[in-house]
Amino acid sequence: MSKTALKDTRISVLVDQNYVHAYVLYYFGIRFFDYSELTLAQVCKKCGLKVEQVIREMEDPTHLREADLPLMSYPIDLIIEYLKHSHFLFIKHKLPYIARLVESFKANHDDYRAVERDLKIVFPLFVEDFIQHIYEEEDTLFVFINSLERATKEKFIPTKLYFLLERNSVQKFAMEHEVHDDEMQGIRNITKDYSLHSNAPLHVKVLYNELKDFEKSLITHARIENEILFPKAMALENKVKQLFFEKIKFN
């Protein structure tokens, strides 16, 4: 679609053609469901935005998404920074957007009234549990791994390192992490695996696609932790233990 055609297209049509357009609009402070009957040009004028800039983001929204990086080759401290950045995107961008979609969800369709009711109860609980898990992970696992990393590069006090290794274990963190690997099962059950009828309302289409995309991001995130972070962390832990035993052997 040409730039001129995009300008003159109603918001509801733009979002129906590509649900990612709804997220781009949200990024600019526009809730698509509040302006569905206006054209893009009309909405931009009303909100004081440059329509050309909005169109650029619609045509190439890649910077709003996580980058596909060769993480296997990264040192462990950079992997942790990448994961923390992903946490930031989840908590500050994606979840608030989806939460707003859920809050403003009006099914207006018999097939989705129960979904509307259940999601409005379950999704806030999911968000609360998810954020708590994220912060616990950063405050425990990531702190432990960073401490191990420092122990390989700096002089360490054997007693402090001993208690650090006694209190923590990468294997234990990995086992606890498995419990959270399918956090969206309840939401999948409510939405019947994001199943959409052909006559589903536009709001439902956008919401289901965003939930599905978010789950894909979580699966990728969990895979990075399980297949890259934890193996590297276990190798690092073994290295630190070896350094510790060599240190006390000569004391």
C-alpha cells in the first residue's frame, strides 16, 4: 500500500490488515479502538503527530521488537544484560499494551463474552505473578552468576565464596525455572489456544494475536535461558569451585 493510501485508510482497516499496526499506534499513544473510524491522517492531525513518521514505523517496526542476536557466542555477562533488556521490554512495553487491550475488551459477541470475563480476572493475576518472577530472577540468579563471574577475574575471600556457593546452585535455579516455563497455559485454555472465528471482532483479533506473539517471545526467552544461560552458568560455577579448592589447598 502506498503512503498516500495509508494516510487515507481508516484505522480499523489498517489494524485488520496487520495487527502489528495496532502496537505501532499504541507506541505513539494512539489506542486504535478509540479512533477506528478515522483515517490515519485524521488521527495524526488530532493527536499532533507527523503522519510520515507513523507510516515509517508501520512499514518497518523491527526496532520495537527484540533483536535476533548470536547469543551463544556472547560472554555470560552480556547474555544477562540481553535478558534484562528483554525483561524491561516485557514489563514496560508489551504487558502494559496487552493489559490495556484486556481492560478495554468489550466482546459484543456471544462467542467471546466468557473469554472477556475470564481474561479480565486472570490476566492481571498473570501479570502480577510474571513480574514477581522476573524480579526474583534478577535479584537471585543474575546476581549469583555475576558474583561467580567476578570471582574468576578478581581476588576473592575464600570464606565469602564458600558461603556463596553453599547458599546457591545453578542446578537448583534451573529446576525452579522449569516451573515457570509454561506460564501462559491458563490463558491458552481461556482462549482455546487463541482460536478465532471468521467473524471475530477486530479487538479480539488484535488481542489474541498479541497474546500469541507474547507467548512466542516467552518461549524464545526460556530457550535462551535453558539452552544458553544455564549451561554457561554451570560451567562457570564449576570453574569457580575449582579455583576455590585450589585456593584452600595452598592455605
